[in-house]
Amino acid sequence: MSRGPREWARAFTGFYPPLAEDMARLDPVARFLYAARSVILVISFQAALVAGLLALGDREFEVEPFLLVLVGYVTLHAISNLSNDYFGARRGHDTADSPRRRYTVHPITSGAVSARLLLTGLTALVAVAAAIGVYFIMLRGWAAAALVAIGALLLWSYDAAPRALKELGLGEAAAFVVWGPLMIAGGYYVITGRYSGAAMLASLPYGLGVMSILVGKHVDQRDFDSRKHQRTLPVVLGERAARTLNRGAVIAMYAVIAAGVALRALSPFTLLVALALPRAARAVRVMSEPAPNTPPPGYVGWPLWYHRVCLVHNRMFGWLYLAGLALGAIAQR
């Protein structure tokens, strides 16, 4: 463990380090970044890049709106992570035996992050997100206002509402909508000022990938959620059906891209995602079998099993998808 920018960068890599005993050795910024589970923020970073590259390929890219989309998405995701932990602790879901408390440090219940630091960080993040939302409403008008309102409603209803979406078996579908159509097609709109059916199609594979990460996580903690009366989708469907659904989501990511290329809505360069097929095959294979009772030697992140394999796959898929979109944009220009 170290301090300063080097440790801040480490907070965005790996798989949910560190544990509670490590946090005391970190500076306040690093502690806050780890508490916000910054390693998962890469999916929002990638979603913003997808929207930006689609705009670039259509020769309608604008630098300032794109940068604000990038900052806004990562900021909102950090708010969501911290809010999830806050309400999980407040409602008694994140108990000592919960999966959330076992795979990495919980910022509140562990005492690793003070209430003052958490409140200060959250206040700053909300102020940044609100300012960006106001900017886009002034820039793009009522359509942008609708996108901001829908995003804020989904952010609130996922875990802060009296009957949260994740308690109703709807959290996984919300993740698909947010990281797919809302972030990518909506991001394309606020960057360019126009709607694009191609951007909507391009958003679907990425939204499916993010949904697979969340479904995998909820399968991992299905037994615990069931005892806590958290009706996540795997609790509603059952473990086997949820794993089948998730395998279908991973396969559909590639099917949608192939269809988009065939319809000439996506650049042929996006087929570069085929390089992630070995990881996709591993994810499908892992999700085809029950999770082991104990982690393999040296395994990081237990008891997350399906979640991790989906996250590792989606991370590589996302970078390859971005590379394909970038090559397509260069070719078009």
C-alpha cells in the first residue's frame, strides 16, 4: 500500500482491494476511492467513450459535451455505489455475514471512512453531477431535461426508494437501461444534439454486458438476499434460471454486434470484440455449473464467483468494442 496519486490509480484497477485493515494506511483520497468501489467505475467510463466514439464516427463530436458526459457518468456511478452502501447499512442488509462485507471493505460499517468524509465526498459528487445536468439542460433543452430526470429517478429508485428496484427484481433490467440506451444513446444525443437509431443499437451489447455483471453478483448472494427478503432477479427466478439468463445475455452481446454489422448500422471493425470470445466462453462455462463451496487458492473477491468472471469478460469486451469503434471512426474520416 502507498499514498498519493499512485495509490489513487490503483483504486481503479484489480478486483475490489483492499480489506479494512489496509485502509488505515491510506490517505483520505485513496480511502474514499476504495470506499466508492472505483474499480467498477470503468464500466461508466467505457460507456461514455462508446457514446463519444459514435459521435466521432458520425462527424458530430463536440469536445466539451463529451468531457462533461465522461465526468458525469463516473460521478453518478460513484454516487450510486456510496448510496448503495449507505442504504444497505441503514436498512440492516449489510450485516457482518453479508457478501458485501466479505469481498471488500464496507465504508460505513467497517469505520474505515468517517461519516464526515463520506458526507463531504457525496456532497461534492452530487454538486458536480447537478452542475453537469444543468449545463446539458441549457445546451440541449427539454430532451436533455427528460434524460436527466430519468437518470435521477433510476438512481434514486435503485436503492434509495422505500421499495427499491433491486428489491423488486427490477434492478438488473434497470442496469441494462442505464448503461445501455440511457448512457450511450442518451450520451450520443447530448454530445451531438440529435437522436441516432444506430447509437441505440450500439448501446444494447454494452448494456447487456453490464447487466450480466449485476446478475452474476446477485446469483452469488442469492441465498443471503433471500433470507433478507431482497427479491433480486435470481431470487425471483431461481439460481439455475438466472444463470441461464446470464449465459444468454453474454451470447446476445456478440449476436447483436454481428447483426448490427450485417445491417450496416455498426462498423465492421466492431467485430474486433471476437478477441474476447475466449473470456466469454469461460464466463458461459463457469455460469453453466454451480459455484464451488470454497474459493480456489489465492482467489480474490470471494464469495463473488459469477460476478467476477462476468466483470473480467465485460472489461475486455468493452475495451475491444471501443477499439473497434475507434478504428471505424478513423476509417470514416
